[in-house]
Amino acid sequence: MRINTKYNVGDTVWAERFNWDFESYIPEKITIERMLMVVRKNKSFEISYFGNGTFGFFEDEVHPTKKECKLACDVKNKINRKDKNEN
């Protein structure tokens, strides 16, 4: 099985970080220091990227530019606001 990653150790990327104070997602610039790959028996897998902290980000939460990350955060924030208004 061959697994190709979008990013490598040493790459600087933007991650969707949840800010508990504002209860919203914000872009956070990270430099990847380590990666974790989990491969299951059914050959599905997930990749997580870690910066200088203990929090990891799944591959779909990491973006090459701040602009792309901000757009993804805006979508999540809109969904969160909608869910709060419905409750």
C-alpha cells in the first residue's frame, strides 16, 4: 500500500483551529513537526499533522494558504451559528 501525503515535515501550512474564547474556527499558521498515519485492516487511513503544540489536525483541516483556510473556517462558523440558532 502506498500513501501519499499532501504535506511533509517542515512545510508551513494553515490549520483550522477552534478558538474556545470566541467559539469559532480561525486560521492558524503551523510548521509541521510530525505526522501520524493510521492505517486500518480495510485499507482506509487517516493522516494527522502536528505543529509545535500537542494538537493535531486531520489532512482535511490543513490548507496551503491562509485564504483557503479562512474560507473553510467561515463555512464551519456559519454551520455552528446556524446550529446554535436552531437550539
